[in-house]
Amino acid sequence: RWIVIPAVTAALALAVAGYLTRRQQPPLTDKDTIVVADFVNRTGDPVFDDTLRHGLAAQLQQSPFLSLISDERIRRTLPLMNQPADARLTPDVARVVCVRTGGAAVLEGSIAALGSQYVLGLHATNCATGDILADEQAQASRKEDVLSTLRQMATRFQTRVGESLATIERYSTPLEATTPSLEALQAYSAGYKAGFVGSLRALPLFQRAVAIDPDFALAHAHVGFRYGGMGESALARQSLQK
């Protein structure tokens, strides 16, 4: 007994130490990349169809810790999967994209209506093993609060996967600084998506975003880029200066 009891105690101590060490290790590192899937929109309101993914990506792209698989690379990968280049990134499609591009995780989002409120969810999984890395849920009391609620959830996600709060606070700009208007972000998202297939609809959509929110700097930039591509240098310069 005087041999067995200390041996069992030591084994338990090692097991607990190993468990705590695994828990303390962040699920992601600054070498990992993630794929942001399209949001599952259960509200029936089309304003949330593409806007929340763009809003979430805008928040996460400020991070020096997290790296997102670019939309350009995603669009090059989808045809290799017998998918159209503009296919929706459902959770299943996003996971395959993640594996093919050597990514580490897929970040899925969802929004649903609960009376006059909105329930948002974020769910991150290891794309190779399916292990859950982070799971967030929050409520927005009004439609106008959805973007700010999403920003708070993104911040919690960043800390859960290993980014320090000091780094987040240093580099994070609120989503509202891009635009507080869901309608402006919806027009911007549609223009961004149309631009990938060379659609002439992109410029009017970016112009609509600027008309809704004249302080939407990123939309002004894309208006300038479009005018520049058309050879309208004076109009391009005006938008890019804004």
C-alpha cells in the first residue's frame, strides 16, 4: 500500500496537470488561418443575408493575430470542388474550403428573430477534426444594435481562441466606424460580391452605400476604384480623397 498509494496519487497529479495544460493552450495561433462562412439568416429579412459576414470579417481583419482566408482565394478554390465561384459558403462548403486551403478553423454565424429582438450566434470548429473551439451567443434588443452586438461577440471570440485583450483594444476599430447603417452595409456587400464576377452593377451599389451613409469611407474607396478602372480619373480622385 505504501508503494501503490503514492503511485496512484502521482498519476492523478500528472493527469490533472496535463488536462490543465491542454486547457491553457490557445486553440489557435498567429500562424493559423480561418474561413468565415456565410451567416445563416433565419429572420427572413434580406438585409442580414451578406452584411453580417462582411461586418464580422471587417472586425477580424483588424487583428494582427488572426488571418482570414481571402475571398479571392475562396473563389479560386470553389471551382476545384465543382462549385460555382460565387457559391454560398454554407458550413459544409466552408469546411471543405478550409481543408483544401490548409486552414485551421471555420467560423459560422447565425441570426434569428425572437419577438422584436435578435439572437446572434458564432460557432468556431476545427475544420479537420470538427472539435469546437468557441461558441458565442448574444441578443440585440433592436435591429440597430445588431452590428455593435456582433462586434462584442467577435471580441470575445478573439480572446477565446488566444488573442490578448491588449492587442484587441489596440487594433480594434468599432464596426460602427465603418458604417452604423445595415442598409449601407447591405449595398456595400452586394457591390463587393458583384465586383468579383465583373458585374457593371458594382459601381451603382457602392454609390448607393455612399448615398445612404456619406461617411462610409470604405464604400467611397470602392467607388473610386471603379471610376479608376473606367478611366474616370477626376471622379476616382474625388472619391478616394473622401
